[in-house]
Amino acid sequence: MYLNTKQTLSKIDNFNGIVAIWGLSVSTKIFLDKAQLLKSKITYIIDINDKLHNSYYKGIKIIKPEELLTLKHILVILMGGHTLNIRQFLDKHNINNYIINYSLSINYIPSNIIIKIDKLQKNYNRNDFNYLFCKKLIDILYDHTRAKLLIEHYTYVTTAQTPFKEVIKKQFGKKIVLSENMFYFSYHSIGKPNKQILRWKEGYLSNMITFDSKGYSGWSSLCDETINKLLKNISQKKANKYFDKLANKYIKNNQSKYIQPTNSDFKFPEENFIFFPLQTLNDSVMEHSYFNPLKLIKKVIKILSSKNIPLVIKQHPRCNDKELKKYLQKQLQKGKIILFNGSIHEAISKATTIYTINSGVGFESLLHLKPVVTFGKSDYMSMTKNINQLKFIEVNPFYLLSNKRKNKIKRFIYYYIKYKSVFINDDKKLKQIIFKVLHRYLKNTRG
């Protein structure tokens, strides 16, 4: 059983029997300092040093390994740098009730395990924090395991000449074949949940990485899970505090995945208006759009202009679709749309409702507590008005949020960041995520 220090202490506290820690190491001394209130529940320290036998450390008797074999109903705690050798001893003598405290251990993942990693090249220019994450991932694994690291350089390209369905089939959705002793940190992939795979990609916010067992956006496991159940035990008070801090950081500092210009001279409509930040038409997530993207844009413009509702549109900074650009310029000249090229945070803050298929701007709009209408599947769609028939916006183009709904969005953001994401500068959490999935895998293999 692989547990961190907090979980190990809880296990000791609830165990009715003999508790022994293996080895009077530096890690053991650190652990005992953390276990001040539980020292009375720790009966022995096991050590191979003959000079220590029958002596005491902080009131705990030190015994030799052979004495362990005479004890019954015992829980053994392993930590430090020799957990693999100790584990082999325990397995050999059929002692199965032991915990590896991974928070205070190093080199405890067996050397016959292969860890496969998709590594992005340094010159990969989509988002630099992908490369930084890969580097940190590899550095952590080098420092804490004896496993062989199998690093594969990974790049992918989507262009107007390469339809996203083809890209998904050939790259993101390709069948992954792994040997039994292999674990895979897989970049930007989709597929069925697998105990040997953790799928990751850049998140919706800058410097954020998201993890999922099935994939991203409309492929994410969040699309299939009951959100109310996931949010049930999240404290509203804690969620509110975290949300305010996060929203202030990104909105006040004008942070996003892409550099956001300021456009102080831009005049937004004085009346209620819709903000529609566009996506690249060949983005893989368009697979989950309920509509043909270009036809959707045309239809939305037609509906809103017929109702004299101002529509502010921002093209994606990486969109080079000539047909779309030509069409938008024509609608601009007719006065049916307003084109905007400033900060999305400025536009979101002033808009009444935000429209999107399933872009990251939709998620960022939730940080503003703005109503979001989505026209496709995504991992955050449960917090939006998700529609697959345009008659809904024909009846009511705007979508308003109640206070109850806003509170739910705050709990969702808290859950999403805390349990599905990590910021690349959070080394502590990054280690927890990496080893949590490795521990889950190791439970199913003898290593």
C-alpha cells in the first residue's frame, strides 16, 4: 500500500495491533517528529544494525528483523531509501500488511518498471509551459525512481489541409500498446481509462496542466460523471475563498494562455451584447461541436442581427482560415457584427452572455461568473447552458445566472483546479499527482 505521510498517520491511528517502523533512518526520525501524538501506538523500530538492538529511540524499542517474524497482527511502515529490499524481505516471509510511505521515500519504484513519457521538444512553440512541464516530470522521476524512463519526442500539427478528424484518428486517438510493466504519461491523447496511462495536456489557464483518464474537452471523464456528486462534499466557504483568489490573479493581471493586448480606445456597445470568441476551425475539439463551426457562426449572426442584439466577435489568434476572415469582414461592413482584437478579459467583463463551442475562453468566462452558452461538449459544459438546437437562442439569446448557480460554478472551479489540474510551479502537488497514479498502478503489479 502506497500512502503519503498524512494517510500513513491516519492508518496507524485506526489500526488495532502492533505497529513497527522499518529502519532508524533520517526519514524515520522526520516521520516520528510528525507523529508526536501517535508515538504510543508505535511499538517497534526494526533495524539491521546489531548495535541498536534492544535500545530505544524516543521510547520506542529497536528490534532485529528476525523478531518481526514472531509477531502477529502487525502493520509495518516502510520509508527511506531501501524500501525495495525491505519489501522483498516482507514478501518472502508472507508479511503482506505493510505501507510504503512514499512522501519520505526515494528510489522505491522497482527497476523493472518502464515509465514512458511523451516529451515535447524545446523548440515546440505552441505553449512553452508544455515543455517546462515535461522537463519537471522527467526530473522528478529521475530523482525518485529506479525505473527506466522511455522518453519519446512528440509533436503534432493541425492545418487547414489536415482535418481534425484525421488528426484525432492518427494521433490523439491512436491505439496505445503497452507491456505489463510499463506506465505511460501520454500527451494530448484520448481513449478508454487504463490503469497504465495518465493523459495530460495544457489547461485552459496559463501555466496549467490538466489530467484525465480518458482525455480532454468533450472526451474527458467529466462529461460522463455526475457533477453534483463530485461537488457534494466541497465546502462553499473554501470554494469561495479559492475562487476569489484565482479570479483576481487572472483577471486583474490580464493573464490568459495567449498574450492579451489592451485596447482602451475600443468602444463596447452600451446595451446588452453577446461576446463570441472564435476557435480555430480545424481544432480537434470541433469533433464535439453540435454544428458545423462556420455554419454556426453564420446562423448566430443572422439570429442576433434580426433581433438587433450587438454581437462582438474575436477571432482566434491562430486562425488563418481565409473564408472565415472574408465572411467576417463582409458582416462587419454590413454592421451586423463588431470585431474586437483586445483582451478577452475586457470583453468578457463587459458582455452580458458569452457564446462558444467549447473553447478555453468559455472556462475563463466562468472566472468572471458570466453566463456561458456552449454549442458543443466540453469538460466544463455542466456549468453552462449547453444547447444543441439553435431555437433556444432564437427564443432567448441571453442566459442569466442565479446566485445559486454562481456558487455552484465556484465549487466546480475549485474541484477542477484541485483535482483535475496542476500549475507547473507547484512542485509539491505535481509530485503527488505523478506518484498517486504510479502507486495505483503498482498496487496491481508486484513490480
